[in-house]
Amino acid sequence: MKKIPLCLVLLGLAGCAGVQPWERDVLARPEMSLDDSPLDAAIDDHIYFSKEASSGGRGFGGGGCGCN
Amino acid sequence: MNSSCAATLTRDADHWVGRFVAMASPCEVLIDHAPGELAQQILDAISSEAWRIERKYSRYRTDSVVNRINESAGQEMVVDDECANLLDFAATLTRLSEGAFDITSGVLRKAWTFDGGDRVPSQQQLDELLQAVGWHRIEWQRPLLKLRAGMQIDFGGIGKEYAVDSAADLVENIAPGLSCLINFGGDVAVRHPRQDSKPWRVGIESSTRIGAAARVVQLSRGALATSGDSRRFVFRAGQRYSHILDARTGWPVRNAPHSITVAADSCTQAGTLTTLAMLKGRDAEVLLKASGVQYWLQ
Amino acid sequence: MKDKDNFNATLAAATCALLGSAATPVAAEEEAGRWSFDSTLLYYGESDDRVQDISAAVSALRDFGDERKLSATLTADTLTGASASGAIALNRPQTFTSPSGRAVYTTAAGEVPLDDTFLDTRFALNASWSQPLARLYTFSAGASFSTEYDYTHLGANLSLARDFNKRNTTLSAGVAWSQDDVDPVGGRPIPLSQMLDVGNGANKRNGGESKDVLDLLLGFTQVLNRTTVLRVNYSYSDSSGYLNDPYKLLSVVDPLTGDTLVRVPVGQGPDGVYVFESRPDKRTKQSLYAEVKHAFGTPVMHFAYRYMTDDWGIDSNTAELRVRWPLGDGYIEPQLRYYTQSAADFYRASLVGGAALPRYASADFRLGDFDATTLGIKYGHGTASGNEWSLRAEYYQQNGSVPREQIVGNQANREQYPDLSAVIVQFGYRFRL
């Protein structure tokens, strides 16, 4: 099993400017939310869990069914 | 429209309820913990203020300032401080809404009757009327106002909320610290929390079920204003056209929420935000979120 | 109105100029929260009369104000049909004993053998609660339960998130446990034992077995700019217990011809040599997932990528792209997903007769080497009352291959990997009460 290096370039992003609270107009749109369709996501995760060997990523591993 | 200049005061459980009609709306005043004479004095002050503002700014009354301005036919008029303040405020709103809100858009009501029927004006009708719409066509240099012939101003969009705040100021002078809820047709303000700290409960009418409350907001302090199309609209070909017109096009705003309620520090601020948000149509919620106020949509 | 700061300041100043006095800060709260619902009806159908599934799900969310939320989802689905069992196709018909051990079923010549057709109904319930713990901290806890005729699941999860940097950055950590019980129809077959005749349960063990899973999730969300947000998750998952699929088989084949060894049943039973699969009783997975949402004007683009690796030798890469475009009163959202995985170390297309039995072996196509593509489109439409209905259609295609060294004799002339294609149609409706 290959190990995934844990030191991520992304940690550097934490220093990103980000936006001021009053600049969150676009981000406030429902379709910009990372979890805007939790039911769709759950359904997709379930279908792919039952047909493929990988699961999760966005949230917990899911599964919990006899389909794999 | 003549409002009956009578205000009634009754006692309800632990507070006084004053009722009257002003600005074509049912008005009520809820007064917490006060002796009867004080409650009557407050009700008189509030109702007088409401009628004063109605008399001064109603476009229907021949003796109102607004009517005189609308009949001025190109003549220069001098307006007083209060009127000048309202004109300045309206100018700011026109700027903030990029022209969608405009107090000169009242003439468009000649084309639209929002009575639940299905009459929709023709583009030609609207184009003709739009010739007389536009804040940029007005010459406003405080305290001098000049309208072109055919133009009219209408403070309908901001008058009621201003009246609520103005009335609240009066109560503050008579009885500072008293918790008094002023409600002019759904525009509400409370300056101080009640003595027992219980909030006032304000029901917000459902946009689909007239008379039923869609939600109840507990208001301890501050103001609420609601903008909506539940009672005034045109329904045609499966489309519901709200009564809020975009002054730039003459058409009602599309895809606006049925109803927006905003909680803010003052009634004027709350009312302004509901109007500006409605004018954004589909993006109403974006504006409301960016403003940081609490709001409820239907 | 590009600068919201100016907007708010201008409005505040104008209101102050009009009213003169400073107003009191508002204190208002909605008395009762609202319920918002998301419901969906889904049809999933594979080609060649394989699996068909109809499922219905309802999700309810209640906002109690102050960022306290309760959500619950109830799902019911009915599955019919069968998947490839792992046995290879032959030029002759094949007969197998059904899982119950009480009957046989046959596969036609040239067809990829499927499990015995079954009908299974599953119910699942998920609930979760989230609330702020202190300023900038959010806590959430959840539980899940599901049941079907041979499988029960029970799980719980906890997570904690902390905001930094004016809520531009969020770090989160979560843990989930689950305990599943597998009670296969006809009993658990002894791994790598031969499929026996009808009525012979010598290689089956009664009683259920359990499978425990521990999941750890570390998350990082960052607002990159006004129109872009990024999320990166690292997950670690450890499963132990009964990880076999009790219904999957491997064909034992002749080393020269590659055809399944013949067997003569006593009465009714299999006419070939088939053995039940065997997987390790432990599996550790790690994955790295990143997703970006970017608004370019009104349309919104979503891109996600996931890399997964485990100690079964499987590595997978997933890439997903969706773009949502406004269309009239609604939106249209095309979707594309590409998935590729490498086979598990113990994946075998078939077992060679006479050779030593490996410790672990499975011919389950889901552990093989394959690529899968999903092409889909979703249309959503807002209704007059502020609710939304949507329609989604997707086409999923899986194409796999068997390593050359595993192809024996005549297998080279036949379909070696049971490719899969499926159509998914989903109707959704979101509403508030």
C-alpha cells in the first residue's frame, strides 16, 4: 500500500487572503454551497459504493449495506 | 381615501391595544405596562402622527404636499426639511438600486391594476408612461424641487416605515423606556423590551394562505418590515406578477420571493431592505445575506 | 452594486440622515423553525436484465435557529435482478445451486453467469444533529441504521469543526463507527470451499458474522476568493470482520482449455467446479479528496478529484465535473465522471485446477481492473411557491479487463470481464413547510 504524504501544499493556502464578511454575496448563493444537494450526493455515493471498490471522500465512507 | 379619525383603546391581558386606520392600513399600538391615561396619551400621539404623515404625503389628498408637487406642472417648488429628507433618502435608494426603485414610478399604476385579475398592459402603453418616469428627469437641489409636466412623485414605498419610526420617536419623548409596539399594516417597531423581558410576538402572514401566519417572530426590540405580493398581484397564463415594478422597465420584478420579512434596527432600514431585495428578483436572498440582517422568505 | 461594504454603509448613513436618532439594535428571533424537505424517486437499471433498483428517499431538515440543525433521511429501495457472480462464461450452459441450497438455476451458453435472481428490499435511516459548541466551533453527531434481508447496519459518527480567518478557513475532524451483521441466505459458505449439491449444507455455517468499520476524516475548507471555495479531505478507513461476499464464486478451470472443470451432480446440483470466494478479514483504505466550486458569473462549476489506495492493492482515481447554467426559471447541469481502479492483489478471473489454492481469491468484478464513465444531465426548476423539482438522467458504463497472465486457453475468445452499463433516472422535489 502506498503511503499518502501528509504534508500538503495546501497548508500554505491557509494563509490565503480569503474574503471579508460583506464580500460573501456570491458564496451565499445556495448552489455555491459545497453541500447543496446532500440527497443527490448520498444517492450517488450509494450507487458507486455498490459497483466500485472505493467509497467516501466527500464525507464518511458510507456503505452500511450488503451491496458490496 | 379618507381614514376615519378615530382610535380605540382596549385592554388585553397584560397590555393595552390601540387600533385605528391610517395610510390605507390597519394600524395597532401595543403598550406594555402603563396606566390608562398614559396609554391614551400615547395612542393619541401615535395616531395623530400617522394621520399627519398621511395628510402630508398622500397622493390622493388634494391638500397634501405630494399632490401640490404633482400638480406643479414644471414649476419650481420649495419643500420643508422633512420632505427634503425624504427626497434625499429616495434619491439614495434610487442610486443603491441602480434605478429599479424610483419614487417617480407612480404613474405606472395607470397601466397596472393589481387586483388578482389578468390584465397585463402592452409594451407600447408602458413605453409611453416610462417617458414620465426617472429620478434623473427631476431637478432636485435642496430645498428646490422641479418636476417636468406629467411627472409625479409617490412616497408609497417608504412612507409607512418612516411613519413608524417617527411615531416611535414621539413615544420616546412622552414615555422614555416604555415598551410600545407600533404596527402600521405590517411595518413594526419596538424601542424597548417589555418589563418582564418577554418578547412581543409578531405573526407574519403566509403568502399563500391569507390570514394564516406562516411564522411567528419574537421581537424584543427593533423593527420588522414585510414586502410581499399575497394580496396585490396579477395572475396571467400561470405567472404571478407581484405589484413591485422595476422603474426601469415598467414590468413587475420576476422571480422575486412571494414575501420578504426583514428584522433591522429601524423600520425604515427594514422596509428599505425588503424593497431593494424584492427588486433584485431571483437574487433577493443574495442581497439580504450580504446585508447581514435577519430575514425570512416565502 | 459591486461593493457590499459601500452599500451597507450608504444605507446606514441615509437612514441616519432621515431619522436623525440612532435606532436600537434589533433583537428578533423566529419562534418556530421551519421544516425543509428534499425527496427523491430513483430508477436504476442495468442492461442485460441485470440489477434493477427503485428507490425513494425523503430527507428532512429542521433549523432551530442559532445554527442548531436536525436532519433525518429515510430511504427505501427495492432491488431485483442479479450481478455477475464471478463464474466465467462457457460455450455450454451451466447449472449452479442457489444460495438457499434448495434449488438450482441455469445460465445459457455464452452468457456471463449472474447470481440467482433475487428480490431485496432495504430500509435505511440516518439522523444527525449539529450545533455550535462555542464561538467558531461546530459540533455534530449522527447515527445510521439500515436493514435488508441478509444484512443489518448500525453506525454512529461525531465531528468537530473550527473556523479561522473570519470563517474563510475551516478545519474539521470526524470519526465514524459502524457495526454490520451479515446473515447470508443459506448460511455462510466456507471460503474457497466447493459449491455442493442441492440439500448439502456441509460447507455452510449458520449464524451471522459481523463487520466493523472505523472511519477517520480530516477536512480543510478554504474560501479562495469571492467566487471560489475549496475543500480537501483526508480519510482513513479500517474494516475488519466478515468482508466476503457470500454469494460470489470463482470457476475452477482446466489449465489447458481454460474451460470450467466438469462435475457430475448427485441429483440436483452444479455441473461444474465452482468455489466460493475468500477475502482477507481486514481492509485499510486511505483517500485524498479535493473539490472546488467556482462561480463564473451566474453559472457555477464544480470539480472534484479523489485518490484512494488500500492494502488490498486497489488504487483508484475519480474525477468529476459538473457545471450548472441558469435556464429560464431553473437550471441545467451537465455532469461527467470518470473513474478508474486497479485490481485487488487477490483478484482472479478464475482458478486453475490442480494448482495450489491461494489464500485469498475473488472474481468479483467490483475488485477488478476497470474504468467507468458517467454522463449525466440534471434539470431543476423552481416553482411559484419557492419549491424546486428536478430531473436527472445518467448513463453509467463500466469497462474492465483481466490481466493477460490470468487468461487461460479458450477464455481469450470470450468476454472476460462482465462490462456493465446502467441508466439512472431520478426525480427530485424540494419543499418547505
